Amino acid sequence: MDPSSILLTDKVAIVTGGGQGIGQGIAQTFARFGAHVVIADKVAESGEKVAAEVRELGREGLAITTDIRDFEQVNTLVERTVAELGGVDILVNNAGGTRYAEFLDLGERGWNRHIELNFNGLFGPTDAAVRAMLDGGRKGSIINVASIEALRAAPMFSVYAACKAGMVNFTRSLALELGDRGIRVNGVAPDVVETPHLVEYEGSTTGGTAEARDRGIPLGRVGQVEDVAGACVYLASDMASYVTGITLSVDGGTFASSGWTRNSDGRWALFH
């Protein structure tokens, strides 16, 4: 295998929610591996900042302010990408969101917000990007950023977990539909990743400590945005040309541990 197969040279990638956090890390890393990157973010200033960072790396960086819940805006996003950069090769459905709350506190408004952001925001960009890939006669790669909560019970995140579990099966199902058209569909499922939102999350929860959390991660540390970005580069590249329909856990081994962790004396025990 040619080592250059890991490169994304002159591929055109759209990253939703690319203005901060994991999306920003994916956009920057894609650019380092040679891709031109379109930043789709609802906050114009954030998108422009990351697009400028992409350009500083010597690649084309384009910020298009987009609310992924709005199908018209999403269609405009993809149309502009094709018009200005020539086509679409990679889509990363990164944008999404949740809030820490008991189910009975969510109500209809909370339910609808989760569905609009995590499902409508998945469907719209995927639909538009797939059509552009097919119209352009390009093979493509779609990467859906799910969550470890898609794979396990998640009290206080019940609706979010359901949405992300749906994303995992959407990934599998769409991979089957699009495989013979040269489009691969995969996902990544991160656990805790060090972003500005992590501080907000930890400040809003009760019980437990960062030390206890880290002990519950077999690799002994919180994930970094680069960890998720690296997995996305692999899935987007020709290194993964025979990989489709999977969701790759990027979690330091947390899902595999099923609650087992090492105590301070080095012995394994069920984490509690």
C-alpha cells in the first residue's frame, strides 16, 4: 500500500459544527492532511476563524454560516461548496447537542430540540452532500460523529442517547444503500473529549470527580480533539477504502471496560 493513501490531498470536506471543539479539530487536521475544508457553523465569527486557520495551513478554507436544522440553508451550503471548490468528497456530520437533564424535565420542547439538532441536522447535510457526490461522479466518505452514549445506557441523557443510537444504525443502513455507488458511510463514537464544553459539563454535574472519571478510562486520560480527528482522517482516507458501515469507538477503552477500572492499589474492580 502506498503511504500516500492516508493523505487527503485536494479532497473537499464539509465539517458541520466546525467552528469549535471537536469540529474545529477535525477541520484543522483535515487541512494538515491536504484537504480543502468548508466550515459549516451557525456562528459566523467562529466559522470564519477556523476557515482562516485552514488557509494558514495552505489549503482552501471557506466558512458558510449554516443552521443545520434548516434544509434550505443546508442546500445552499452544499451548492456553494460545489460552485466555489468544485465538489464534495467528504462530509463530517459533527454538529449536534444535548443538555444534562432528567427525562421528565425535558418536555416536548426538549424532545423537539434534540430531534431537530441531532436527527434533522443529520439528514439535511447527508441528503444534500450525497446528491452532490453522485451528481459530480465522485466517490465519497461520510463520517457521523456519534457518542459512546449511543452504545450504552445514559441516565440524564436519555433522548440524546436515543438520537445517537439512531445515528449508529443510520450509518449502517446508509452504508449498505450507497456502497455500490462508491460512497462509504462510517461513524466515530467519542467518550469525554477535552473541549470548552467539558468545563461547562463538569460544572453542571454533581457527584464524582475528574480523578474518578479518569480512573474509569482504561487509557487513563480524557480524549483530545486530535484523537477524534485522527480517526476521522483514517475513515476519510483511502486507508479505509474497504471500511464502511462501522462506528469506531474513540473512547480510551471506556466502552470495552464495561465499568471495570483499576483502584489505587492497581487491582481491577467494578467502578463505582
